[in-house]
Amino acid sequence: MGTGQIMHALLSQPSPADDPLGEYTRVHRRIRRPTLAIAQLEYHLFVPRRAHAPLLEDAYEVWRDCWRATFEELEGRTQIHSDEFTRQDEIGVLTFGGRCISVTGLRWLDLSLARSREDSYFRLWPADSLAALGKGIIGISSNAVVHRDWRGSVVTPAQGSSAQPARLAHVAVGLTIQRFFESSAESSVAVTRNDRGMDRVCLGLGATALSRIEMHGVGSDVMHFPRNCVCRKEPVLDALWTRRYQW
């Protein structure tokens, strides 16, 4: 599936190793996660084949650098091709202060067509998982990354709101699912990298796990978001989606 598989890209920053200060003494470092005010965030949707905005180039560089580091970690290789980015139907970009902090690819496939059912995205899927999607139009969320400086960040709601803060990964995935629900897609799918907890993010947003596969040596779940999945009302997601930018 190459770089196309959503959620094994949204990486939680690992805890740093403890530093030995003496023969018996070790100090445990604590990581302070950045807090992002929703007023400083924007959500942009680009069609990469026709958009030429500088922000899209910024998003590409974030995507490229994150995936290069991921594949070096998992497979010892660093070569990345841009066509996995440019072949997406849309690119979702979250920005903070005008700079890209998260990227997700979005595609639509008509599963009534053989050329869609035989897409390389599905090559590791069990046959029954693909069959469970039926023959309608589905959305595919993939290629997701969070800028290394912002992994583990928490998004706070508008001042005065009683809503709970939301993790940046949750917000990025939630906005992608919202986009699919506003399209003609009957459902949407994603593949999670479970060692980074992205299975829990998707389940929290109403997904159902269809099967478990292994990608690049990492256990991953095939996640399905049916149109009728139950998602609780989330003011952070609603606010960002309402004032989104489409290019």
C-alpha cells in the first residue's frame, strides 16, 4: 500500500530515554504537550491537481519529511515519491498560525468498478473486509501525518465553552470523516497504526474494526465508518468544519 494508508501515519511522539546521572540514579523526563487554542487553527481542503497555494507546498514538505522518517524507522529506507501525495482527490490541512501541522489525504472510489476494487490500497486486505463495503462509493482516508513538533497536542475549545479539549490526532481524523459524510460516499475507511493508538482514535469517532492486518511489520486495523455511525456532538470539530477553507 506504500505511503497510502491513513493512520499508521499519525505518530505519537515516543517518550525519550531516561538519562543516567550516576550508577544508581536516573531522572525521568516529562514531556509537556503543546496546547492549541481553536481560534488559532484553520482547516483547509485542497484539490492538489489544481491548487498552487504556498500552504499546499508547505503541507507537502511536512508530509514528505514525516513519511521519510517513518519509513526509515520501519524499513530502513528514505525514498519518497510525490505522486502518492498528488494522486489524492483532496488534501486536508490543519494549520496553526498559518503553518501546516497536520496533513491527511482523501480519495473516493466507486466499488462497483473493477479498477476501484483492484486498487493497490486494498492489496493487503482480507477479501471479506473488502466485500463488506458493498459496491457503492467509499471514501479513503490515508497518508495522515502530524508535524513532529505538534504530536500529542491538545486543541482547546473557544473561550467560555464547556466542551472538553480534544487531541490533535482526534481532530484531524474527525474532520476527514466529516468531509466524507458531506460527500456522496456511503461510508469511509482507514487503516490504523495500532502501536500509536490510532485504532482507539477511530473507534472513539464511531468506526468499526473489520479486520487486522500487518503493514511494514506493524499491527494495523482496517476501520470502517458507515454513514450511520454514531458520533457525539463535538464543538471543536464543528467549529473548525464550519469555518473551513476549500481551494
